[in-house]
Amino acid sequence: MPAVRRQSFWVGTPEIYFSKQIDNSRLVKVEDPRRGREMRQFSIALSCLFLLVMTYAWQHFKAIEYGYKIESMKIESDSMTEMNRALRLEDASLRDPERIDVMARKLGLQSPQAGQVMSLDASSDSGAPVMASISPISVISAR
């Protein structure tokens, strides 16, 4: 028959705590100058470390922010370049002499006859002021 061990009912003396009233009102705390100096030094060192970490974090986040700005400006520049190319292409197609001639003929206009076309001087494009003058222009109606 196996031996069964019986557990003891008595586990020891119970712990009893008595409350004790302590009166510290007559005690005076004496300041330790060495402890105060150590605390000031520790506070200054901790403040310097905090400022260094915050400066690093600020620079890091600004660098990330500027990276995003640069990337968005590159995208905007690319889209503006593409728009400029499209506008130049449209301008070139609208200035096509054949297209203008076809539209003019649809509107019932005719080619100019000799003496109707007047060429302007290239010297007037110099940017200097030019005196206004009246020149005879003959108008021929197309009726």
C-alpha cells in the first residue's frame, strides 16, 4: 500500500500587524548642500540632453518634410513641362498656314491681291519710340 503523507493543519504563527502612530511634526529637515548641487547638475545635464535630442528630432523631421516638398515640386514641374509641351504643340497647330487658309476659304475670304499687303519695317521692333504716321490703305470689299 502506498504511503500517503498527511498535510499538517498548523502552518505557523499568524502575522499580526499593529498600527503605530508616529509624530514627525517636531522633525526639521536639514538641507544637504551637496545633494542640492548634485540635483542641479543632474537637471542641467538632463536639460542639455533633452535639447540635443529635440534638436536632432526637429532637424530630422524638417529634412523629411523638405523631401516631401521637393518631391511634390518635382511632380508639379514635370506636369508644367508636359502642359507647356502640349500648349506649344497646340500653338503650332493653330498657326499652321494651311489650316488658316482652309478656314479663311470656308469664311469666304480671298487671297490678297498685289498692293494690299504692307510689310512693316524691322527697325520699328528695336523698342525705341516711333512717331505715329498716317499711310494710305485701300480697302476692297469682297461683295
